[in-house]
Amino acid sequence: MEPTYLGSGDPARRRTDYYPAWLDNLADDVTLEASAMDGAAQGPDEVRSIILAVKSLYEYQDINFIGDYGDRYFIEDYTTQIHGEPFGAMGVITRNDAGQTEHIVVNQRPRSTLLLVSRLLAEKLAGTPLAAHFLAS
């Protein structure tokens, strides 16, 4: 069985235009946790900065599923490549009663690319407090 993080292999599925609408509706107390980071980021500025930084590393997104799961949850399941290495992500976005993004949890795989991503984000966010969430080079 092939690991799912290798993606579909279909170039027609590789999107570079996906932007998560939930990112424009962050609650004041929004939090982000991800496999590639230590601790949690909190607040719209921190969360938006990290999400956009990691998205800037993607060569494309091969989307398996994006959509609502019930009233409070939004799911993203996609693969990509970062510096030519395969990378899979599964995100669960939780909304509060007002419909704002309240909590984001992202599972990323494989570990080798996850560690690469963490180092790249440490470099990209160097000089900011956010860099402490990621591995130093």
C-alpha cells in the first residue's frame, strides 16, 4: 500500500489557487496546533502569519477533501511537495458559536518532511517570537 502523503500523482489535481476562507474569519482567541510546531500559536496575527508562511512553502495542493463536517467543523485533507519532498496534511478547523475559526489542529506527515518544514519555518520566521515554535537549523 502506498502512503497517502504521496498524493494522487495526477498533475491535473495540483492546485495553486486554494485559499482557506476560514482564515479571514478568525476569532480573537483563535489557536493553532500542528505536528511541525511546538506549543500553540494564539491570536489572529500569529495564526495567520504561520498559516501563510507554511502555504508559501507548498509547490501546489492536491486536494482530497475540503468542506464542512457538521455545523462546527471544517476539514482539509491534501498533499503537496515542499522542496521536492512529499507532504500530507489533514486539518480540522473548529468554529465557535458565532461561526468564527476558533481552533485549528493540523496533522502533517511524513516525519522527514515535517522536520524539513519546521526548519524552513524557523528560518522564514526568524527574528519573530513565532520562530520559537519551530526547529532551529
